[in-house]
Amino acid sequence: MPHANKHKYIRIHPEVAAALAKGAPVVALETAVLTHGLPRHAVPTLRDISNLWSETKPAHLALALAMEQTVRDGGATPATCAVMNGELVIGLSAQELESLAAHANPLKLSARDLADAMNSAATGGLTVAATLSACAAAEIRVFATGGIGGVHRGWNHTLDISADLAALARARVIIVCAGAKSILDLPATLEALDSLGVPVIGIQTKYFPCFSSPPDQSLTLNSSVQSADDIAAIARTHWALHHNSSVLAVQACPDEHAIDRDQFESWYHATESAARAHGVKGAAMTPFMLSHLAQLSSGKSLRANVALLLHNARTSATISLKM
């Protein structure tokens, strides 16, 4: 049984609670991509990526709705997670989703921020690390996101390492993603995952995906499967051995939307220079980078981001049916 109402500041949507109580498939979805990742205006040109895409709604809300419906179409119940007025809500209602999208200044909440946000009646979107906390509270075992955070470039000078990695080491959740965000130090991120004991399983790839770019053939994975169905069995065995870490299931961005790695790197270096010029640091870095990359790429990075997110939502639903 899920830990329903275990804490006065945690609320599980009745539909999600009912699904969990009877062992039906549930997929958690994060909201930092909603609050801090995508444009807050309509992008009708993304309609060709999915027939679920709304041409009239702001892109950040259109994505959240499309991901939820993608999970439903795959036979699972979506549980979009956020902090709303001090409550950790696991499974936003349609009205709450609209409210979060319309919020003028939502916080970006990692795991360390949750308790303070909940006790100060704040509202914010959840990162991967914070969503893993929500998964633990509700005993949700499958989670779809875009790319995890990881070790940032230049980490040996700044020690800028995402809290996502530590959270992955302590949450029994299957996370489906397109690897780590391309703005990171990918070799160092993969090494950190190995050190933390987090299995990284490629789905139809033997190499670590580079978010919006094709997998990097210099980053060989120790394990890969041809069918997403196999991921659930691997996770069950991993946890039966009393490991408490997540299982990271990685798949490439769909080919038709993937961005050439060299092209991405040229955009990245220009964006990095802009970030330095604007004094952008810390939690503000990723949203700034994503926005600036979208401008430089004439929307190609945004298209890739949306495509891979929906791809991951579909795969997560498939995996959740086997849990």
C-alpha cells in the first residue's frame, strides 16, 4: 500500500492512490521542465511531433498534458508531481496543472528544498531529485523524465554536481531518460553513476545517450536490452539483492529529431559564453542554457527535447505494465 496521508503536507491524487492500492501501473512525471524548462508561449509548429500536442496552449503546459496523455495511452496512470501551496502533490489535477503553469514565479525545487517549501506554503516544480522523493513517499516505481542532472563541465573547479545523482543512489525507482543533459560532462557523469552503484541499462543502445544528440560511442554501457519489457525484470532482481539505488533506463532521442553532436557543441560553447557574460550560476544555469540553446538552434533543441520526453513517457508506461 502507498503511504497515503502519512504526512499532513503530502497529498496523493485519488486516482493515483487507487491505482497504487490495487497494484496498477503508475508513472511519475516531474515538473521542473514545466516551470523552468520550456517556453511559456504557444509553439504550434511542434504539432507534427505528436497529435497530442496543443497548438494553442503555452508549450510548457502543452508538454505536461501530452506527457500525461501519452502515459494514459500506454495503459498507466500518470502522477505529475509538484509542491502546491506547501503540499507535496503526487498526481496534479487538471486545475492544479493549469495553476502551476500560470504561476508567475514558481520555485525550482530539488530534494533539499522540499521540506522548507512545504513548511513555507511555497509552490514549485520538482527536479529529478525531488520527484524521486515523491516516488518514495507514494511507493511509485517508474518515473519518466528527459535527461538527468549530473556532473557539470568544469566540476573539478566548481564541484557543481547535481543532487540527482545522490538521489538516484537511494531511490528504488526505474527512471527512463535520454541519458544526461548534453550540457554536462557526460564521461564524468557516467563514472559517478558507476561509483554510486546505479545500473545504467541501454534500451536498444550499447552507448550512453547524449540527451538531444545520438549516443556517444566512446561511452560504452555495461548492459543493454532490446526490449523495454526486460527493464522491469532487471529492476526487480536488483532490488531483491537489497540494493537501494534506482535503475537508470536510457534510450536515444528519436533519430528524426536528434541533433548532430558537433553542431550541438558549437551552440553549447556560444551559450556558455553568454551565461558567463550574464553572470548566470547555480540553479539558474540549466534553464538559461536550455532557453539560449533553443534560440541559437532556431528551435531544433526544443523539438528534440519534446520528442525525447514523449518517447520516454511511452517507454515508461510500457515498463510500468510489467512491474
